[in-house]
Amino acid sequence: MSGRYLIVGAGAIGALLAAQWTLAGIPAVLIARGRQLEAIRRNGVRVRRPQGDETVPVTVASAIDEASPARADTVVLAVKSQDAETAVAAIAWRPLVDGGVIADLPILTLQNGLAAEDVALRRFARVTGVSIGIAASHLEPGVVVSPSWPVIGVAWLGGHPAASAQSDERHRAAFERAGYAAFVEPDIAAAKRRKLLGNLRNVVEVFRASEEELVRATDDLRDEARGLFERLGLPVAADPDPGAIRLRIEPIDGHEPGHLSTWQSLARGASVESDYLSGEIVLLARRAGLAAPRNAAIQRALGVLAGSGGAPGTAPLPPELARSAAVAGA
């Protein structure tokens, strides 16, 4: 494969992907900043795996210009959903070293939610959406905990707004070489909706509640979202065949498993993506003159928690979801 993958965003997804592509011999440059940049430049990406830690000396740059982007390259947008617009706007019109601008390149969008593909399409003509699932976590600079082995994660890829067979297969093969179970998805928007339903657990687990209450609240959010998708005629991709994906999660010394990306962001004091998870459901409903009260309630509660600097597990579920859990358990 010619060219490099220029990975914008060095969180769990971006840093791990850079490490995996480097190990697979696929040229990749990780664009990082701040303490993450300093740590990776100094020590590489340290990947904590079930069989022991592995340090990967990835190529890293402080800005995309420093990577000397060229026409053979591909951009990988690996920032959080809430940062996608700012990141795309910052890089799109930067020059390529061999003529043209970065927006002339293909771009892969790895964000949760439903917005990133159109954010990219506003400036990039060749957009491939990626619905990615990993059990990895990132809580300290330069370190990614990756408890899945030998399959690192799962990725579904598809062109947006229409499939592009040759391009989709090229990127799918690159993910597969990096250790992911990777599949071409004929309707990437439907696959992203499926992922969004799964991600609604993210916005629930940061609240103080029993596991039973968290499960019931998640189910309520998903039921509301499914009903809205159905009412609006928006398809959701079928659940994948479990036999096609062998993703094992194994223990790692000193690591507490199970915390998802929103919990991790809140624990680090970073911004959270709830406006692009439950907020996506709320936006769809309001555009149609409808309401999604449970998703609106959790979006608001999590926004307030993050805005006040609250930590995971310090706030109760909002009353709209706590009441539904109490009624179900009566």
C-alpha cells in the first residue's frame, strides 16, 4: 500500500492504531499534542497487554504540517466526536508537499455518534466512516491498556455517503493487518446507528447507581432511540454474527476493566461526548418535532456533571431514569 496513514488524535483509539500499524509495517504518523506528545516522543507508545507491556516507537508529530503530508497519504480522524469539527477545520486547507491541500486526501472518521461523516464531507470529497470497537483505555500520557488478544478490536468500514468498493477494501485490509476483525459495511450510517445504541451504556455508567439500575436505564435509553429510528425510517444494521468475531477480554495487572470512554474522559477531567451520544437522539427527535425525554435528561445531567468538574460515580441518575428503574424493579 502506498502512502501513510496520518492519525489525528492520540487517545486510546489513535495511539493504539498507530502502534498496531507500526508493528504491522504499515506507514503511519501519529499527530499528538501536550503531555501525550511529550511522552510518546520520549518513550513511544506503551501498550499494556495481557501477556505483558510492549513499547512501540511510533512516528509522532506535533501538527499535521510537521508530518509533510503528501497526495499518497490518508487522514485518520481519531479525535473525540465533540472535537471533530475543530480538528477537520484546522487541517483541511493546509498544503500538501507535492501540491494540493489536505482536503484532497481520503479521510477515515472513527468517531462515535452520527455527525462526524458529514463534518468531514463538508471539506473532504472522499470519506470513509469507521464504526470501531475496542476494549482499550487511556488514562495516562503515552500509555494504552489493550486487554484484547490476539484480536485487538473490531472495525466496520464504509464509504460515505456511498460505498466505494476498492477504497473500502484497501482500508479494511489495513485494519485487519493491524490485528482488528475488520469488515466492509454496505451502509455505514446504519452501522453507526447500531454502535450508537451500544454507546448509550457510556453515558449511564458514570452515574452513582447499582448495576441493575444502570442496566435498566441503558435499556430505557436504547428503547427510546430504537423507537425514534423506526419512526423516522432510519435503518439500524443487524447485530453481527458472534461467530465471526472472537474478541477476548483478559485481565491485566493493576487495571480495573469495564470503564468506557465517557467514564475515562470524565476521570481525566476532559470534555465528554454525551452531546454526540444521547444528544444525537435528542437532535433527531427535535428536528422531527418529536421528543426524546430520557435521552435529553441524561444528556443534561452528564453535561452539568462534566461542566462542574465532577468525577465518575458522584452524581445519581437523573430522576427520569431513576424513576423508570424503580418502577421496573417494584
